[in-house]
Amino acid sequence: MSKPMISVAGIRGIVGGSLVVEEFLKYVLAFATIMEGGPVVLGCDSRVSRHMMRHLAFAGLESAGCTIYDIGLAPTPTVGMMITRLGARGGIAVTASHNPAEWNAYKFFDRHGSFLNHEQNKTLLEIAENSAFRREEFNALGHVKKVDDAIAYHVELVTTNIDTSMVAAKGYRAVVDCVNGVGGIIMKPLLDRMGVAAEFLHVDVDSPFPRNPEPLPENLTELGAKVRASGADIGFALDPDADRLAIVDETGRPIGEERTMVLAATAALETRRGPIVANLSTTRALDDVAAKFDVPLYRTPIGEANVVARIREAEALIGGEGNGGVIYPAVHTGRDAATGVALVLSAMAAKGMKLSELNAETPDYAMVKTKFPLGKVKFADAAKRVQKALSDAVKINLEDGVKASFPNSWVHVRPSGTEPVVRIFAEAATEAEARALVERVNSAI
């Protein structure tokens, strides 16, 4: 039986396979021990296995004396926001984010509403391994408190940070594909508040995901067709836990999830200046944005926890990842699709541009993303071969796998933290050039 995936992106596995309840319970018990019996916020996405995972978490947390603020079905960023609002010690999001329906996971948060960092994760794993769990007597067990206004609070935080009247005055129409995830719970009140007329696709949280839930261009054909047919101004696609956002322009063309961060950063910088933070695999179009506004751009290893740590250190205005994850600290230091939607719409309204026109303001490069199972090959050995094969690069970064940068292109190869695969990202002026870089890596491995 395969092992669960353990990284800064949480503890995840396949139900009936690598997600074994007794294995996952020990991680909850370890987390409850770190919480020292303090209050914990718990929310979940719409996966079929959410009920099993919620009850498992309830049992583990209550056994350690933790009060559980249960916010029910909610975007992952909502969990983080409610931790700080309620003064909780931490939180758990029950979600495997973009992974297919058979996956589920626990994502653990600290008291700041951010994912546990490397050191905190290390402590959690040590406690789980040693079974050094906190336990309470029968009269000191924790209990569950239902919280019903988490979504309203999230919407309030987002809309407080944009000019909703300016957006409403434009009379925009949007189509939103929520892939039967929790995005359907937040997007309607958000867009209503912004005065945007919206048509929704796949908002039944009790139905299966209608397609591969990752919001990649190849999965957005239905959304594109609906935007064209309805004459909408824009289309939005969310992943199941609503922390990632992909966009379709008014012609029905998916512009690619990398462009979400580009558009959001541009929107934020139009109002005030500040540093940008992004991971090593996010498009170099962000370098163009940083140069345009004369602000620094800092790069980190992949993983939301890594980006957030650098955002705080640099007191950055905005940050995120090229997977469609926008982090706007004015709202919350975590990836949030709702914030991305609000920023993009406000930028369109402020500049009086169509989405395609706004997108064209920043150079668009060709990016190729691929993955393959590593099998029995050790990544460390493969990385050495890749580094040797790319020795003609201008710069090689080994912070997170191997990233080789050339004058007008780059390629990044690393082991995934969310799937048992190796990922290769390459970006260049043309798709042919990007694919050639990927092939060099494939040949080396």
C-alpha cells in the first residue's frame, strides 16, 4: 500500500489506498497536542469523503480537550480568516485542493491563519511518530461549536478592500464554474455584493466533480463555450476548495492560470506600491510587472507556506503562485480565489478595459507543465543528472529541485508535494522552445 503524501501542503492520500484512517488519526492527535487543548477552526470542501474525515478530526481534537469551531463547507482560506477572527490556536481544512475526487487531506494551520511551516510540520511528525499525544479525562474533553457566518465574514473582508461601487457601475456579466466545490457557496454572495450578474456552472456540493477538478485550460472548454454563448465579460473557474482561480476572457479563451497572479498583482500595484513574492515556477511575466512598477520581486520554493513566510518577511503588497493562487495580505495571508476575482474585476473597471485588453498589457510567455511518476529512481540522483545536462544555464537554483535559468527562458524540475510524481515546468518565448527544455530534462532523467 502506498504511503500518504506529507509536505507543507498537508497530509493527503487516496481513500481506500494511502488514506488509512488510523494513520491519519495520529496526525490529528499530534496537531491537537501542539494546540495544547486550545480552540481550533475546522472547515471542509465538498468531497464525498469529507464526512469521514471531519468525524475523525472531531474525535482526535476533542480527545485532547480542544474546542472546535465548525464552519462546515467553506473555502480553505476561510478557515485561515476565521482562526484570526475567533482567536483560535489553529485550524484544519479537510481538502485535497485540486486533486481528483478519490483524494482527501488535512491541511493544518497555525494561530496566524497560515499553513504550518517546515519546523512546525517537523514537530507534528515527530509527535505522531512517537505517539506522544495529549489526552484529557472524560470531564475535560473538547466540544464542537457551530459557526454559521464564516462565508459572510470572508465576503466582507474581500469587498472592504476594493471599490465595489466602481465595479457595479460597469454592469459586468460573468460565468463561474465551481466544479461542485465550495466556490459555489462564496461566489454568489461575493458577486452579488459587487453588482456582477453571474451564471453558475456546477454548484451542487453533494454531486461528484463533473470533470478533472484542476482549473487547467484543457478542463475549461465548457466554461469557455458558455462565456461565448452568453456574451459574458469574463469567466471564472475555481478548484474544489476555492483557493485557486483560473480565468476565461470575453472570447471564451482560457488565458492560463499563470495569468491570474499577473493580473492580480497588476491590479494591486495600480493603487499602491510594494514588493511581490512568488514561487520559483511562477511565470517571468511577474518580473515584467515588477519592473513596470519599480518594485522588488522575491522568489521562494514552491508551497504556500514558503510564499507566505517571505511575504511577511518582506512586508509584501501581494504574492502567490502560478497555479492561480493569489495571496493579498490586506485580506488574508493565504491563497484565495475570491480575492483574485475581486482584484481582476476592479482592475477591469478602473481601466475601462476588456479582460483580453487588460491581459495584453503584460507580455505573455509560453509555459509547458508536465509530470511523470518517478518510480524507483531517487530524485536526488535524477537531479544530479539534470543539473549536469543543464550546465550551460546562466543560473542554477537548487533551493527546490533544480531550476535552470537561461537569458530568455527557464526550466524547473522538482518532486511534487501533493502527488507521487515529478513535475517539470518550462517557460520561453515560444511553446517549441519551452518543450525543447522539457525534453532536455526528460532525456537526462
